Amino acid sequence: MPIKVTIVGAGSIGFTRKLVRDILCVPELRDTEFVLTDINQRNLDMVYQLCRRDIQTSNLRAKVTATTDRREALSDANYVFSVVRVGGLEAFATDIEIPLKYGVDQCIGDTLGPGGIMYAQRTIPVLLEFCKDISEVSAADCLFLNHSNPMAMNTWAGNKYGYGVRFVGLCHGVQGGHHLIAAALGLPQEEVDIVCAGINHQTWYISIKHKGQDMTGKLLEALENHPTYSKTEKVRIDMLRRFGYFSTESNGHLSEYVPWYRKRPEEIRDWISPDRWINGETGSYLRVSTEERNWFEHNFERLLAEESGSFDPDGRSTEHGSYIIEALETGCIYRGHFNVQNCGCITNLSPDAIVEVPGYVDANGMNIPIIGDLPLGPAAVCNASISVQRLAMEAAVNGDDFLLRQAMMMDPLTGAVCNPPEIWQMTDEMLVAGQQWLPQYEDAIAQAKKRLADGDLIPVQDDYKGAARLSVRTVEELEKERGAESD
């Protein structure tokens, strides 16, 4: 029987078509039934038209439908992907702009920091609603594959409070770092074997081998001498230098998870690279997401008129989802890195935390090996973040603004920049700004409004735009730049 795959938040321009295409690159899965669902009818319709065009022009037996009725979409689903961004770009802007007034300069703002913490407050209750629906109307063994950030907090809530639904978090950070390591060492990626362990976006390459030879000790010199990475990966190189192991995530991501690289505005540019948004620019993901959404809407008719690419297995992406489904459905073995409850896999991280670790998938399910202890330094970095994640996750589930404020205080970057009264006031502002997406905080938001209206407020930098901010480009500017790139 064909499997049914539901994608929630399918109006996403970055993930939905890729997920559909990856699955249909597997010959045994080319009769899959896809159901796309989103609360935004317009975005859903556009992505649906592109997916339908791709399938029809390739003459596949697969089917795709779209609906804004989530329970209908989830009915009898075997696999569910979440790619939702609750609150969209409007809420995302408050995650970046309000902390900036208090000197907290974030690059991405979707994993830790004030942005990641508030993103969890919006997202976790919605994901738990998905889980409730899945438990009631989906196939009995339905697997929930989550791509939505903040990955660790969301996956933690899903595993603890998700109505017993099988819930796994997926990220592509390990694959990206694997490619970078191989390039830095001047080796073919397929010849470099890696083992990563830690927490999402702070996973550490604890083993790097080439034909059985340990390459871990050679990586620092290779990166320091590399003509590009020595300039674009300064934070990651410094962390490698001081902790002994390379971390998965981009320069910009990593810079905002620890207290050392974005605490003084005059020093931030020393650690970042302006060549790509992901290398440290202030509010870069908000800028790029805004540009990409505007470009997609502007360019949609042209995209729809283009020829559809083939579902060639060689064109399959490295996202884990399709490989997991292929392994479960066909019995082939897939080795990847997944976000799962620790349960003693990493012995010096909390057993209840969500860790990102190697796993093997086949027809018998997903199996996670025991890693043992992380090196003490990397473990300390992870444990600092885990404390924030636990507080923020429980705050989101229970609507507890006391825990929320404690999560903000324990956040490494926020604590490096702000004092407790500033953090309390910033949290009030973020709660009020996010009111429409935070129903669990109704009473707390009413109290926050009273405090903010009181008039006795700590002065903030209302006009501060960050240490390394770029303007959002217009579609005309994007058209000109992309036209020049194709010449």
C-alpha cells in the first residue's frame, strides 16, 4: 500500500518541495500520497501548484493534495513532517528587534537567546496540538519528523508531552559541517568518516577519520591556513582552539549560543564575516527570510512556467527525512544523526535532555548507540544550553512566565549583556509583542502591560540596529544581482 506523508506548515518555500522531491527520488516510494496543510491559504496554494506540477510532468503515480483542515490532512498519515514557523516573519522580527534595544545582538535567533526562547513559547503549544491530532486520527505507528526550530526545545516537549507520538527532530547541521571539514582537510567527503554528539546546533565532531587515521588533531591547522575558512569561521576556529573539538553549526549560529563573541558591539565584527548571512551578520536570517519570501512571491509565475526537474536519485538532498522513510519501508540501513531523548546515550549530559547523536535506521526502527562521556569542555557548553532549554520548554507548556524569565537570565549571551532588571523588562516587552501567538500567557501579558505602562522604565536603545546590520534588499535589487550572477 502507498504510504501517506503529511507536511504541516507546507507553505514553507524552503522545505516542502525539497521533502517531496527527496521522497520521490526513491523508486520504491514513487506512489506516495502527499497531503500539504498550512493556515495560510495563499502560501499553501503556491507551493501546492509547484509540487503538483513537478509530479504530473514526471508522470509519477504519486498524489498530492492540499487543505487548510489539519485533522483531515493528518488522517491515516504514516509520516508527518513539521516545518512550521509560528507567527511567521512578523513574530520573527520581534525576536530580533526587541533584544537589540537591550544590546542583545543575535544573528539567527531561532535556537537559543531571547529569540529562540520566545520562538519556543509560540511553537511548542502548536506542536503539541499536532501531536494530539496525530494520536487521534493518524496511523497507529505514525512517526513525527520535526524540522521546526528551536529543535531541542520542541523535540523535548514533543517527547515529554506529545500524547505518546513517536517524535524525532531532524537538522542538517552535521552534514554541512562534514562537508566543511572534508574541504578544509583537502579530502573527498565520502572518505571522511565522522561521529558527532552533543545537542542540536552544538554538536561536536568527536571523531574525524580518514581511512582509519584520526584527523581530529589536524583540523585546527587546516582551518587556520585555509584561504576562506580562516576568515569566515573565526568563532568556530576559536572554539576548536579552546575546547579541542569542532562544532557543527555555522559561525553566526555558534556566536550567539555562548557568552564571549557578541557581548561588546565594538568587537562583534572581529568575529564575523560579511560574505554570507550565516557567518554572523546581525539579524541575518530575518533579512534573508524576508528577501526569499518576497522573491518567491514576485517570481512565482516564472517558477511555475519553468520545466520541472527530474526525480533523479543523484539529485536527492542530504536531509535525513527521506532516508529514514526509505529505511523503515524497504529495510535498507541508513546511518544519520538525529535529535532524540538522551536516556543515557551521552552519559555526562542530562538523561531527560534532547541530544543530537548518531543513529541507525532499518525495517526494525531507529536504534541509537551509546556514546559515553563527551569531553568535559564540550559537555560544559552543552549543559549550559540544556538548562536554558529545560526552563524554556516547561515555561511554554505551562504558560509560566517566572520560568520564562529564568530561562532568559540563564541564557549565556543575554546574561553576558544584560542585568536582571533589564532582562525582566525585555521579557515583558517580548510577551506583549507576541500576545496574539501566546494564549497560555494571557494573565502574564496583562501584568506585563501594566508594568510597561507604569512609566518607570529602564532606558533602552530604541534606534540601535546592531553591530553588523544589512538592509533588506528589494526584489528589484535581487533581480539585478541574480541576473548578474547568471551571466
